[in-house]
Amino acid sequence: MAQPLARHSRLVLFLVFLLLPGAALAQEEDAPRWTPELSMEFRGVGGTVISPDGSMVAFTVQEPLMEGEQSEYLTHVWVAAADGSWARQYTRGEESASNPTFSPDGTRLLFTTSRSGENQVWALPLTGGEAYQVTDAEEGVGSYEVSPDGSHLAYTMRDPASEDWEAAVKEKRDVIVADTDFRYNHLYMGPFGDGMQEHAHRVTKGDFTVTGWDWAPDGAHIVFSHQSDPRINTGRLNGDISVVNTMEHSAEDEHTFATRELVTGAGVEGSPLVSPDGSLVAYVSTGSQPEPVGLGDIYVVPLAGGEPRKLHDTHDRSGGLMAWVDDGHAVLVLESIGTTRHLQALPVNGAAPVQVTEGAGVMGSADFAFGADRMAFTWQTTDTPPDVYVSALSDWAPEAVTDLHADVPMPEMGRTELLTWRSQDGRFEIEGLLTYPVGYEPGQRVPLVLNVHGGPAGVFSQSFTGSPSIYMIQTFAQEGYAVLRPNPRGSTGYGKDFRYANVRDWGFGDMDDLMAGVDHVIEMGVGDPDQLLLMGWSYGGYMTSFAVTRTDRFKAASMGAGLPNLVSMTTTTDIQDYLVGHMDSEFWEEYETYERHSAIYRIANVTTPTQVIHGENDLRVPFTQGQEFYRALQRRGVPTEMLILPRTPHGPREPKLLMEVTPRILDWFERYLPESAAVTDGAVAEAGTR
């Protein structure tokens, strides 16, 4: 086998440097480079909330712990002045703290932490003093919220295990009967003051699990959405909205509160929010039927009961309901708009939405102080790491209030460009993000990696390309690769019709969109047609497995958490209706459809060396999916290897394992790249770019 080009280029670079002055060599050696280790220094920022008076912003910062045997993340709460004059860490310790919020009077900062055992709500006086525990929930707190008048705190908690079950566990006779004996999430409520909450009462009861909820302004009602059981797949099939009166007990049972149905039907309802005057409830719904592929329109209904009314379609119809504006004339919706993410104001009178924010980048974790005409949010672009920003609501003018990565080295980046091209069938304009190699010069042809996103209703957005992820984009760029990240049909951010365009067509129309993007980058004079590579996770792993059955253009491929067998996938995944929704039938009704779109039934076509990566504990795409493809490739004599990530569900959760993925993919790619491409199209490739 020929020596990999990357190693060959590094040798050339070393020989060239022998002829250079010592100062130049030292400067090159000392220059920072993009590596997985460097990307891990860019911390996760989120959980943004703004104080009622708009003067302070609380948020969370997540950092990896990787000393010695440690491989975990630690999250703590920070607070910054909204004028940007200061920012400091507010919680500390070995246990994470998250989910910050301000009390309605702005005097206390609340957060959740498991420092006392189970996850509980704690409060920290902003005027000074020690944090104190607020809740004492037996199974720990899920979501929580203080009542509008600040007198009570409600939270969700999973049902405790029964005494019989605990005895069975201790006595090793704990046989589990699948899909029975559910432990539901229910609402609890108790007083909120300067100490531990006493006399927390259960607010909801029944064979359902609470999925979302909101206090009414009067503090006497809570509106909540619920589904029939806590399984993730159930949330794609059913969901209703009800109202509980926290001041009135049920006539049938004096130990429960009076509850009434508000919205029922064949669709899936969720994310209820009560209007500022308490007259309406906004919520997200799939409409008259479940929509497993994905649909979230915004509806309103009178809190007192009545006929629901659908509002105007938002850009993507993906239902990111955030808040009511203070006068109740509109709700705010955060959605993907192509490769960006922006806020829209959706009028309650049925008029079209108005985009509130703008710019190339990604907005996240937004919160609002309407009385102060301010909102706080995170913002990032392809070359700017995430930070916390504020802006007036009435006049979009974002200003950073943090600079959380000022001390992290920022090497030269491979620039990222937004591209568009027509689909092969002419139906759609497709967008994609192309990241060039670091130091790229026009005219160079370079190895091109096609990176396919998950979903399929995922989306590649204009987020920071130096952030840690399964695929460390700037590390690929540092090693001389261009990376193309397309949003083919089926992606979110482009409306319902586009998102549904790959139903019953996995691996064909969507793959053609991807390959049209590859050809576009080749036609630009950037991608080397003889150095094409392929990688993707989840649905991106599916597409990787399927693509190598349709083409031999890729020199090597890496399938992450892929699903090559849609029949066995349907019967083992925890989201079976999502897959069935895309196939638009059960496999026993149209076996040929599942077979046609499954790579495992086309395995005889594969010649591309294909790496397989899979999490040991993956329930979304079960481990056996990766194993099936690996064993089949192995038996066919196709070059392959399987990397098993221990303790891992549907993606790495430990920072050290996350850092392992990109270097191992790079090593796999370099084994199969031709050595002859150091000079292409008359352009001399810069020594050492790979």
C-alpha cells in the first residue's frame, strides 16, 4: 500500500524547513494548530435567562474534566451584567448546577443541582448569602417554575418506585415486563420562601406523563401537556393539554386538584404557554393527526375552553414556541431559517410572522424582560465561538456581554462559505456549508469530505466550526481537507414540503442532492475528484452505508451510528414511528420498500473501505445495526474496522471518547487516499497542509 499523503507531506515539510532560517522554523513549530484538544477548550454556553428588570443575565457554562481517570462534564451557573461590565461564576463545587432562573421579584437566583443527592432546586440570594435548598423531591426535580406572585414553586417529578419493586430489586427477582409499569412524570407544588419547601403537594394524578407546563398569571391554574406514557416514541403519537386548578380540589377525590381537559384530539399537542392576561393558551400541534416526520404549527385556545385556532404558518413549521409578548398581540417563535436560527413574532390575529432578529449565525437559548425591552440569548457564527448577548426587543442590535473564550488560542481558521446548487432533478435549491482547508489558496484542488447530518430532519447551521463535536471541522481543515456539509431534501429549516420530500425516498433523491453538491465543489475547482471521502452520524450514517452501495467514487467512508437495515431497525429502535413515518408504511405491508432503501440488501455492491463506529449502549440506533454492516463488509472482503464506544448511547457523552472519533476517522481516510495528488490542475499543493 502506498504511504499516506499526509505523512508524505509532513516529511516534505520537514525537509523544506531544514533550508529555512531557524527563526522561521521555530515560529512555525510554535504556531497553534487546530486539534481536538484545542476544540475542547471552547466551552458550551446555554441556559440563558434575563432578570425581570433586564439588568442581569444568568447562563450556564459547561467544561470537560479530563485529568487522570476523569472523563465527564461539569456545568456551573454564571451571571453577567446586561451592560457587559462584569461576568462571574456564581455556583461552584464538584456537582454540576444548571437550569438557572430569577425569582419574579429579582432577588434570588434559582438553579438545580444534585449536590445533596437527588437533583433539587436551590436558591441563592443576589444581595449576598449562602445558597439554600428549596425542594426535597424524593426522585429529584425535572422542570420547575415559581408562581407569578412568587409564593409557590411547582416542579415535575417521576413517580417513585413501589415498595414491592424495591424489594424485588434487593432480592434479585426484578424481572422487567417490557412496556408495562410505567413511572410517570407528574406536577408537584409547595410554598416558596427562604428555606426548604414544606408540604409539597402532588398536583396531577393519573396514567399519563406531563411533558410541558406553564403557570397562569393568576397563580391559581397550571396548564400542562401530557401523553399516555413516558416512552419517547409515544410523544410522536399522542399528546393533549389540560388545566389544573391549584386552589380547588376534585369533587371526586379530595386528595387531588380539579383538572379539566382543554385540547384533545387525534393530533399531538405540547409546549403550552398562557398569555399575559390569562385569556389564551398558545401551544404547538401537529394538527388533526400525528406527524412522525415532524410538524409543529402554533395554535391558540381560550383558557376557559373553546375552539382552538391555528395561527399563520411560521417559516419552517417546526414549532419553537418561546414566549408571549407583553401585550399579548403575538407569540415569539425560534426556528431554523436555512443555515441560520432566528426569532419570529407571530401575530395572534392570524397575520404572517415578522422576523425579529437577523444576520449570519445561530441564535439560541433566548429569554425576555419585556418591561425593560430587553432579551438575552446566545449567539455564534462559523468563526465566532458562542457567547451571551443582549439586545433591545424593539430594535435588533446585539451586544456581547461575555467574552468567555478570550484566553483560548485561536489559530488561523479554514473559512466557511455558504453554497447553493440545484438538485439533480431540478426540484429544489440546496444549501450547504463548505469549510476550506486552513491556508487554502485559490486554484488548489484538495481532498473533499462529504459530511452528512443526522435526522434526516437535522440541519447544518452557521455555528462555530471550532467547537467540539463528533466531527471536529477545523481539525479536518487543519489537516488539509475541505468539508462539505449539505442540507439535502428532508432537512429542517426549509419548510414542511422540503422536510417531507424524502418520504419513501431515502437514499435516492436525498443522496442525489448530496452528490450534486460534491460535483458543485469539484466544478468550483476546489474538490479533487480523485480524493473524495464520506462520513456521517445517525441518518448521516445511514446515508454513508447506502451511498457506498450506489457509488464507488469515495476512496473511504466512515459510518457513525448508522442504520443499514430498516427492517431490523424498526423492530429495535426506541423511535420506531419516526422511521415508519418516513417509509409511509409498516414493513410487513410493503417489505419491498424497506428492502429497496436498506443498504444491507445491496451489500454486494460495496467496494469502498468503510469504517464503522457505534455506541455500545445506543437505543436510538441499536448497536446491532453497526454490527450487521461491519460483519457483512468483513464477510464480503471489503476493508473495514469497527470502533465500539463503551458506555455510549446515541453519541459520545464522555469528552475523552468524543476526542477519539476525529483522529481515528482521519487515520482511516489517510490509509486509502492516493499519494499522487500533491500536484493537481497545475497548482502546487502547499507542503504540509495534510
